[in-house]
Amino acid sequence: MKPQLRIRTPRAVATATTLAVALTLTSCSSGGDDASADGPVQLRMTTWSSNEEHQAVLQEIADAYVEAHPDLVSGVEFDAITDGTYVSAVTTQIAGGDTPDLMWITEAYAEEFVSSGVLADLRPVFVETEGYQVEDLLPAATELWRGEEGLYAYPFSNSPFGVYVNTDLLAAAGQPDPRELIADGAWTWDRLAEVASQTAQAEGVAGIQLSVDDPYALPNDAITPLGLAWGARPWSEDGTTCAYTSPESVAFFDWYHSQVYDHGTFPAIGETVDFASGQAAFRIGQLSLSAGLGDTFGWDFLPLPEGPAGTVPVMGQAGIGVLANGEHPDVAADFLAHFTNPENAAKLARFFPPPRESLLTTETLRAAAPTLTDEQLEDTLINPARSATTKVGHPRLSGMVDTIRASMDSLWTPEADVEAVLADVCSAIEPSLAE
Amino acid sequence: MSGRETAATADGGPRRSAARRLARNDAAVGLAFVAPAVIGVIGLGLIPFGYVVWYAFHDWNPLLGEFTWIGFDNFDRLLGDDVVWGALLTTFTFTALLMVLNISLALLLAVLLNQRLRGITTFRALFFSPVIVSTVAWVLIWGYLVADNGGVNGALALVGIDGPNWLRDPNWALVTVVVIQVFKGVGMNMILFLAALQGVPGELKEASRLDGAGAWRTFRSVTLPLITPTILLVSIITMIAAMDVFVPIQVLTSGGPGRETTVISYLLYQTAFRQNDFGYAAAIGVLLFAVTLALTMVQWKWRRRWVHDEV
């Protein structure tokens, strides 16, 4: 018979376990860089692009800076967050104390980031940097990023929205070439919708695909901006009053709803389409979309049409800001001044339409969109960039986007009462607007 | 010679002393094996949970740089927040539907596959395979299939049925997510039930048949009671997983239409990572933990009433 063994907890093992836990936790809680250490620092910029060509040009510019300032910066890391959770991911990094030195920001969150005080003022550095030419920056491009006195981000990408058209589908459906409509002064949203609807019915495709894959998940981002051509805005200029119930907004959403459910112009909620695969007659999009279209069908890129409030060019914009509570804001700002000087802005213009007047030329932008003609570049990029408006943002947009989506969902049924739903949207967001 | 060794020798001689040393060594090795798990539970479970509780007493918006002690304000806000209670109700509905469908289907499949037939392992592997597929890949594919113009409605149209807009119709969205999630996870429960069914002694079933019981009566009166410990285990792990459901909601519906599929863990995510209201989100997390713990305790307490051999 085996002896009965009484197992005691050996003190040594308990001590070792405690030490291991402590060591693990200590190693988890210690930061990567020691901010107080002397010597060159490592900078990190968060981006939403993992495109190899984008990364190559970003790295090329950064490497030149590191080479010129080896005592200041040891390297620059471009941290691509590409899974659609960019803003949440960066905010989480900030919350966790892992603040990036520089970050890309979309125009919708510009007001929120600028007003929060999380970004450093860049104007002094830009003004002091020799050859930077601050006056070359287009006022329309920097408007969103200006605070009371300072400039809180450099708007490195200024890409107006336009309308891509599958000319083969329109020809097969016996519809007019939109260029003729433009020449005749008949390029309106109503006419575009009519052509799209008839092409959809004749060819068994979708009419107009919006700028994102699921516009109904992001109505404030993908649908509401179309309403600018109706004079429709989600809220007042000062952001304190809901404007979803304004006559202009009701007219726009009434029109959109009717186009979806009475005419089949836009895909309904839950329908998936892909313009690049020939499944839609039109698509609202920006310059970068042209790279993925190839030559499997004939296509053209046109300016946004005219609405009841006239032609309102809408620009998608992205800025680069320096995080004020990052570890090295001064070095990061100096790097950004180098990164966006006229010479490097021209390099970035291969992919991102620049905010500099001197670079808004067909010559510069042809590199960004080799498939577009000079006429297309002039009509859809250069001219709108000088006067385009951006999507309407708000200092508390993060807190409202899900509420807007949830309360607007009931609009996406054929029998919806548009005015009543928009009133519900206002009821839902008014507490946030009033804060 | 230490006092302890002297006592050991006096008590039972060198053999007992050696046995104790062996015991200590065994214990040391055993504890070394469990140490990584202990470190994991403490470092990745208990301490983070402690932080969550701490954050729940703060107003924390990292973008604004706010981190202020506000006492029980977040919990007061919880009590009056209809969105939170709506999400909790949706979570209960989701959990109840998922548990009923998952456990019934898993048991049915296990019974059907508990046969000694040629090629039966192929069928078992087939039903288990979704378990090892990435959840995101699984729900993405299903998202395309149940789109309004997707494969499911295409197939229904072939037989003259106009299918609903599965993920966007308030009447169907939650049920659709439940079904997709059941297909994903049913294989794991099926395997657990299969193992339990194979542990039921054949002589008991034989005795039941000799007493004149039919197949159904034998299953109900002999097999089912003997596998109740496994049913308890499956119920608890399925419930906890359902209460925490997040990925299919995030990928398929984003909590919509309206808030029809906004479960509590998705609301927590929205509050923290989209609205930057980390303190309130932490309070929602504490609520989710408390509710899940309470439901698990209820299941554990009630086990004596229906689980075989529990006293």
C-alpha cells in the first residue's frame, strides 16, 4: 500500500510564483521608451493606409529627415491601422498611455480633435521653418484644422468627391453620356438619378453605389453629405441645434428615400454591390478609386451634379496632427514641418491631393491619377479643391454617430414616414448637441 | 539534522522522511505547472478586472484628458439609462434563444452521430469543423449569404419565396445572428455530448430494454439523466459565451436595425471605444460581470435538483 502523502505548499515555490507574477506585471507596466533618456528618439505616426507604395513614400521622406537629424531622431515608424476601427484604436492607445507622436485624422473628427486640446499647435513651427511657405496653404483646406489662433493639423489629403460612371452600361441601356448632360447644363441630381434608375432597370444592375460599402451603417458619413446640394445639414453651423428636421433636410431625405424605394436608384439597406466589378452604373468616390478600376469597362470621372441649392463640391480631407501629450511633441512637430514642406508635399501628391496652391496643377496630380485626363483632373479635383466644403463634423461627433445610425435605421423601409423619423433623430441627438 | 527530520525519524523512520521529500517535490512540480495559469488569471483577469471596477468610479475621456473621481455617478446613470436596460433585455433574449437552439441541436446531432457506422467520423468532423474556423471569417461569409440580395434569398426565390432582409428587418435580425452563431458553435457542444453518451454504460440501456422500455423511454429515463452533468457544463459555458457575444454583432449588424441587436457587450464597446466614455463603459462592464456571475450561480445552485449524482 502506498503511503498517504500530505502535500504542503513549499514556501520556495510560492515565493517563486509571487516573484514571477510581480516580474510579469512589472514588465507589462514599464513603458517602451524612456522619455527622460538623452539621445535621439523614435517617432510613431498612426495611419490608415498599409498600401506599400504609400508606405514607401512616407518612409522615404522620413529616412531623409533621420539622416539629416541623427542626433534628434533615430527612426520614424508608420503604424497602419486598417481594419476600420482607426479612430477607436488611436483613442484606445491614448487611453492606455501609448500615445502616438503623430496621427492621421479624417475631416469628420477634425472638430472633435481640434477642440479637445489633444493636438499641438503647429503654426509656430511651420512659420519658423525656413522655406515652409505657410502662405501657400489653401485657406479652404486649413479651415477645419484651425483653432482660435493656431493650426492643429496639416491637411495632407484633399480629395473632392466626384461621380464615377460605367459608360458601357449607360450605352447598353441607351442612356445619354453624362458629359453631354454637363455640356447642356443638365447635370443635376434628378437627371443623374433618372439615368441611373433607367440603366439599373434595363441592365439588371444597381444604379448609384455610395462612397462606402455600407452607407446605412454610416449615414452621417455617406448619405447626409449628399444633402449639402439641397442646403441640408445635420445641425446648425454652431453645432447646437439639430437641423435634420429643416425643410432642406426633409426635402433631401424624402428625395433619397423615394429614389431607393420607388425608383431603385440607390441600393436598399442590406444590398451589396461593387461598381469596380461592373455591378453599378455610378459610384460616388474620390481620386483613389480610379486606381482599382482598370480597363474591364469604359468609365469616366465627373464632378458632383447640381442640386436645389446649386453645385456644392464636397471634399474628403485628412490631416496629420501632433499629439500634445505624446512623448516628443516638439520633435514630432519639427519632423512634420519637414514631412510637409513644399518639396515633400510634392512627393505626397503622388497619392494625396495637396493643400498647396502651387501644387494644384494637372502636372502634379497626373502622377496621382494617371488614368484620369487633364479635363477630369481640372473638373473634379483642381477646381473643386479651391472651394469645396467638407462633410459636417461636430466636437462631440463620436458620441452621436451610433445614435444617429440607430435612430435613422427606421427610415430604411418602403413605408417609412421620413419627417417623423428625422424628428426622432433630432430627439435622440439633441441632448448631445445641447451639452 | 533539523528538528523536522528528527521528528520524522522518530515518527516513522527514513522511509517516511523520504516520502515527505517526494511529496514536496511533487507539489513543487505541480505548482510550477499551474504557475503560468495562475499568473495568467491574476495578470490578465483579476488585476484588469480590478482596474475596470476602479475606472467605473471615474469620468474618463482620454481625448479630453479627463479622469475624475465621481463616486457612484456612473452606476446612478446606469439605473436610469433605458439604452442599457434595453441592451440587457436583448442580451437575455439572445442568450435564451442561443442556449435552447444550440443545446437541443447539439444533443440531437450527438445522438444521431453516436452510431457505429462506416464513415461516421467524417460526419462528426463535418459538424465540428465550423468550431475551428475563424469567427470573423465565418460571420463575414454568412453576412454575404444573408444579405438582401445574397445567396439565401436567391435560393428561396428559386422556390417562389420572397425572403426577408434578414439582418435589417427588426423581426429577423436577432434570430438570424443567433442561428449563425449556433451553426458556428454547435460542434463543440456536440462533441461534449458525444463523449457523455459514449460514457453511458451499455448494460443499463440493455436492462432498460429488457424491462420493456422503447428507444425513447430508454433515452429519457436512462441516458438523459446520466448525461445531466454534461448538460450542466454545456449550459454554463454556452450561457457565458452568449452573454459575452460581440463579434457577430459587430460584423453583421453593428447593433442594428435601430438597437434590435445591441447586446450589452456591444454597447460597452460603443460607449468606450466609439464614444470615448471609458468610465461609464467600465460601469457597464461591471454590470455585465455581475449579471453573468449571478446567472452562473443560479445554474450552479439549481444543479442539485436535476443533475445526476449531485448532492
